Amino acid sequence: MEIREPEPDEAERIREVIDSSMTTSFRLSPGQIDGITDDQFGDDAVADKIDDGDTLLHVVETGDELESTVIAGFVEGRLEDEWGEVNWLFVDPEHRGKGIGTELYETASETLRNRGAEHVCATVLEANTEGHQFVERFGLEHNGDRRIEVAGESLVKYVYADADVDVALPTESRADGEDAQTDEFPETETVDGTLTATDGDETLYIAREEEESGTAASFFVTYEDEDHTEQYGYYCANCGSLDVSMDNMERLECSDCGNAHAERSKESYDDSHL
């Protein structure tokens, strides 16, 4: 395989790889996948990223004597202050199991460090059913979440970094769209650092660390007790409602505003997949 920088006229093939990868491994609707690929990887977007000195793009070509080479994977990274961030990585499902994902990640990380990054982190969409376990193989740990806006969709990204790095993580890279916004929690109150909501006369405790993505805003698990042992239900951060239902397919939906979420797949992960 050969890893190199892409040319602007290869944007269409890059989108094909991304679309195929997301269709196979992401818990997103076809419309959401189309929105992300068009917004982030359209012809103009790819050309702009190639020209941006702070953005890193690599593709991997694979082939042999019996077939022409083809782009089988793609990675995007970005320099943010002292951080290098690997924020998108895709491998065509037809070419998985060959170590392409590992080569792309390690090459991107090394290149970011060579360009001046003191630390490297990776971000993975919450809806990615396989990417979380993949980055953990490199010793990274889930360090926080951030919400991003892409093509009108509110999505959650998990941030992974080395456990022993005590440096503020970078904000969401500009290449992903709008800067990350501070989450707001309507209809809540913070008492002694604990976020609470009320349902009638009952006080409920919101677990900020137990977040699920939604089409409009995140959902958070609620508990009846401050120790978070007795789960009550879910809180919708879009409107502040506690009237959130879950169907037999584990899909969440807010009855008040229509904010919705589908549970991430529980499928097992094969370490050699990427």
C-alpha cells in the first residue's frame, strides 16, 4: 500500500470510500450520511482542506499486478495550537482486514507531530460503531465529549487522548463546521455542582457523563438519587423535557420537541477489521 496526499480531482473517490464506510459502520440514516459527505468532503471542501496548511489529508492506495491501484482509505487531521487532532478516518469495507486503518492513523499521528504537535488526540462520532474500540488500541482514553454541527445535524464526538496528558484539549477543529458550543441545560438547576431537574415534586439527578446524541441536542441519563444508582429515565437537552420514551429497538425520542436518537450498535468488534 502507498500513503500519500490526495489531489483535488480525487474528491469523488474519497466520498465513495467515506459513504461506503459510514453506511457499513455508522449508526446514521442515509440522509445524515449524505449530509456529512456533501458538507465535509464535497469538491470545494476537499480542495480548501488541501490548500489549508493546518489540515492534513492522506489517502492510501492499494493494488497489485493483477489490478489497478485504488484509493481504499482516507484520514484527516488538523493542527490546533499544541495539539494534533485526527478527526476523520475511513477504510473502504472491501479493503478492511489489511491493517490500512492502523497505517493511516500512525502515519497521520507522526505527520502531525512532525509539523509541530506536542500531543495527539482523536475524535470519533458517537454513532461510529467500531471507531471507539479502534482508537483505544493505541492507548487513548475517552477524555470528553463535544457537540458539532454538520450539515444542519447536531452530532456528538467522543474525544480520545493519552491518559497522562494534563493539557486542555483543543476546541472542535474549524474544518468540522461551527466552533463547538457550550452545552446548555434548560429547565435545570445546579446545586453544589450537581445538575438537577424536577418532575412534579421529585428531584432528579442528571448524569452529564452519560450522554447520548440526538438530532437536535443530546440526551442524558437521569437518576432518582444523587449517587446515580436508580435510573429514572432520560433528559432532553434540546427543550429540557423529561418526557423521553424508548421503543423496543432502544430508540429514544422526546415527546415534547421530537429530538430523537437511535442506540449505538452492540455488535462485537474485530481488532483486525480496520
